[in-house]
Amino acid sequence: MGSTDLQPVTTGPSANAELRQYGQNTRWIVRVCEAPDLATVESRFASLSVEETADGSLVIEDPDYGTVTFRKDGAVDAEGRTIVPKDFTIAGEVTMLATH
């Protein structure tokens, strides 16, 4: 879901593998989840929307996480926790998930 229509790219090296959103002030909501089919995802997350607050934060009411606030400084507040980008690195462990 985007603040304006997402347009499929139909030419060039990313044809049929990329979506673009044209405009200067746009946003996307990308919700990653596990579900048996697309209809389940559409039903569960159809009501997702973004509200921008006076301080520029973006707020989403998520059915799993409740209120999720994306702050201008990159921090994210949800479930009574705050994720601050300066507090984490990209170091970690890799786990391969089984394919179905």
C-alpha cells in the first residue's frame, strides 16, 4: 500500500520485478508476515494506514503489534519498546529457514 499508486516497471532490467511510486513526498507500508495465501494477508492487513503527527512521526495501528510509531530520528516505538538505530549493528547470525 502506498500514499499514491504503485506502478509496475515494465521495461528495462527490472521489468516485472519492481514497483515504483512517483512523487516527492510518498510512503509505502510493507508488512511482512506468514500466511497460507494472499487473501489471508489482504483480509488481515487491509485496514493498515499511516497517520503523520505534528512532530513528523508516522503512526500505524498494526493488528499484531498495536500502535507502531516511526519517529523522524529513525527510532521505532511499539509494544512498550523503542528500537533506536544507533543501538544496533548489522552483525549477527544467519539462520537458513526450511523451504516448503
